[in-house]
Amino acid sequence: MFRFASILAVALVACTSGAQSTGIAEVSCPTDSTLTYANFGSAFMTGNCLSCHTSKASPALTSQGQIKVNASRILDAAVYTTAMPQDSNMAVAEREMLGEWLACGAP
């Protein structure tokens, strides 16, 4: 158990080292949001996340269900901070859209 916790701690530090705040403090779901998995989430994840997040260890983000389960982790790593995607200059506007979609429950 200790070994697993140690490995997890190292992985988390590696993933977030050098991460900066995006300036996005909180996300919410606007009543007029039109973002869905079909028109936003699938293409966004394919273009920004799936080069790394296709295995269980990453975590896997290959399905809408997996994204929903990991929504808080995605918010922390890709909306509130620049930890993810690694080696990417994702615009704040893209991060805001991701945050909106996740706040709406990733429909």
C-alpha cells in the first residue's frame, strides 16, 4: 500500500510540476449551454487528451463515462491550471469551454 501511495505521489508531482493557474477560478453551467459530447467533448478530448490518456494508468479518458468519473481531476489539471495537456499552449477560451462542458455534467 505504501509503495502504491509513493508511486501515485510521484506521478502527481510529475504531472503538475510547472503548472500555472489559468486565472479561471470557478466554472458553472450556463442555462443556455449547447456543449455536448457529440458537438464538443469527443473532438476536444481526441485533439487534446487521447495522445496520452488511452490506458487505465493515465487515467483513461476514451469514453464519456470515463470523462465524467474524472471530471474533477480534469478541471484541476486542464481548466484551473496548465498542468494538462502537457507540451500544449491551449488557449484560456478552450479551457473555459471545457470547464463549462464539465460543469454541465459532460452531456
